[in-house]
Amino acid sequence: MDALKKYLGVVWILLGIYVGYDRITDSLTKISSDQLEDRVFGWVVLLVLVPIVVGGLILFGKYALDEEYKSNE
């Protein structure tokens, strides 16, 4: 089970990197839009949501790799 947790830690880290790249490119597209609603939404996603989501996924993966979730048996 501990090997599975380490494997999933790598998956979480890779997922965090992918989500970060995808959301940053989408936010930059929204920021360059002509509509005010799209620009505001793009800035909110870029400055607020991306760091929270990406940081959480990568931190969760790091903890899984460091065996912080190890069973106490």
C-alpha cells in the first residue's frame, strides 16, 4: 500500500504541473480578451485560484512521496 501512495504522489505532482500550465495559458488568453468580464475572470483565476490549486496538488504529492501518510500499524 505504501508503494501505491508513493506512485500516487508522483501522479499528484504531475497533475499539479499540468493543471498549472493549462490554467495559466487559459488565463492569459482570457486576459487578452476584449470583454471586461473575461479579463477580470482571467486575473482572478491567475492570481488566486492557480496558486491555491497547484500548490495544494504539489504539496499533497510531496507529502505522499515523503511518506507522511504512512500507516501506524
